[in-house]
Amino acid sequence: MIPSRLFPRLVLTALVLLAGLAGASCSKSAAPDATAPAAKAKIVIGLSLDTLKEERWQHDRDIFKAEAEKLGAEVVILSANSDDTQQVRDVETLISKGVNVLVIVPHNGSAMDRAVKDANDAKIPVISYDRLILNANIDYYLSFDNVKVGEAQGTYVKDHLPADHVAQVVRIYGAPTDNNAKLFKQGQDNILNPLIAAGKIKVVHEDWATDWKPDVAKNIMNAAITKAGHAIDIVVASNDGTAGGAIQALSEEKIDGKVLVTGQDAELAACQRIMNGTQAMTIYKPLKTLATQAAQIAVAIGQGHPPAIADTLDNGMKKVPSIFVPVVAVDKGNMLATVVADGFHTAADLK
Ligand code: BGC
């Protein structure tokens, strides 16, 4: 049976073919070439993004689109500006446009089950991209190993503790609506909790940054400074955006560069801060690998060849076939050998 979502394109293709045949019948060489391959309907992929505010999502979008188009597909992109209702509406719009495959970066991993249900009803496969959609019948999940991201941030801290006193630490977590933010914290906890228990570090302040907003992170940092004064050694910021907010607060107190600040994403501004000494490290996540694979899988599914993937992750409803791309911790010492060598930023950009 032909899935209903293919109807508009099949009808269009049939019309194009009929028009071609009608035109041909007016000419002398009327016989259609029986050996010519049948025209294939173009695969259309709907990409629903939470936000495009952080630099990384612009890279994800551009790489995904370029790869899908290279493979002959079309990509329709909508961004929800961190609004759950808007994102559910975006997915419904994409479904009504008759896309063949949906790729979703959820703002809220728990709020997208309704949108996925609509996609299931329309028999449109769904790929959850970077962030997991919980308790929903999704087909694939592609991400990085997010617990390892948190562990790499924690390990960096562990390797750079002050030698002569108990480290005073501020922890800034990501958006509580983002499943990844919880996994980053889990990874950080794996490394930091034993150090807390051993009395090597003391968490002087901690909080979650709504929607990963840098200005919320700045407020968290201000609250930490109000509480602990300038006696802060380390800020475990969960990504580069929140690191930027925290560093802004530190800079207003003229203690930026004196406090070790972590991050994630290898955003250009963060890599520049690492080179000039106000941020200590970031996590490089090769977006090219993730976005390219996601586009390839989306096109394959659209063409009716869903790939078999052995690795799975339970999203609360099912074991979802999953791919996890490895990540690298980056500081000043290996910036050139990682981020620059991979072509993510140029050495000139980092000056
Ligand atoms: C992503 C991070 C990103 C954050 C904020 C997370 O889900 O994994 O790379 O910094 O969202 O957009």
C-alpha cells in the first residue's frame, strides 16, 4: 500500500509524466522509451529545531541540509524559539506538508510525545536528533555520548584542582527541560561526587539555567559571588553559552581568567576565550559527523531502506536504535590538533 503522505508527490509526478507524454504525442517520435527509469519522487525531510540561537545549531542545520540535498532530497526547516507549543505546531505543519521523514531536536524531551504520536498516525518515521524524545515511538536517535561529555568536564576539573586548599566550585547546569542537561550533570556527578565526599571540593552554589540562557547563567554566577565572594576556584558550566554568561559576571568583578571555567560545543567565542585565557576548556563535538549521518539515515529511510543499527537506548517506551558520536575535551594545549585540524574553526579565527 502507498503511504498517504506520498500521494501529493505521486500525483504530481504522474501529472508531470502525463504532461510529458501529451507533449510527446504531438511530435513525430511519440513512442515512450520503455528502458528509461521511472521518475522518482523527491524525498522531503522535515527538520524541526528547538532554537537557532546557539551557534552549534546553525552548523547542524547547514551540514544536515547540504548533505540531504547532495543526496537529492529537499529539507524543510522550522525553528520553535524554545517554545513547546510552537514546536508541536511546527511538527504538525511539516506533517501536513507531506514530508517523508521527520528529524526533531526537541526543546523539551517530555513534551514532544504528542507531536510524535501525530507523526506515527501519519506513518512518518521520526529521528530524534542530539536530544532524546522520551516515552514516544521514535525510530532512531543520533547524538553524542552525553554522559561522557559531563565526565570529560568533571575529569578536567579533577586534573586541575588547587594544590593547597579545598576547591570552591560553582555548578551551572543546562535547561531542566533538556534530557541532555541531566545526562551532562550525571557525567559530572560521576567524577565530582567522590571528590566532594573526599573533601577535595566544596560546591558553594549550583543551579539550572532555564533554556540554556547565558543571561540566566550570569545571574546564577552573580548569586554565587554574592554568597562566596571572590573565593571561587572553578565554575563547571555545562556549555559554552552558559560559560559565556558566567565569564561576563566574573569579568564585571575583574576576576575573569582567575577562575577555571568549563564549557561545551567549541563555539567560536568560547575557543577565542580559551586562547585568551578566560575559559579553560570546552568539549568538541564533531557536528559534521552527526549531521551528515543523520541526513544519510533520513534519506535512506525516505527511500524505504531503513538502516539496521545494533546499539539501542531506552527512551521509556522502547529500545531506540541509536548512534553515539565520540567527543573530545579541548583546551589551549590541543586546540590546534583538534578543532582547527578538523576544520571546525581556522587558526586565524581564534585570534
Ligand atoms: C546540546 C548542547 C547545547 C545545548 C544548548 C544540548 O542539548 O547537546 O550541545 O549546548 O543543548 O543548546
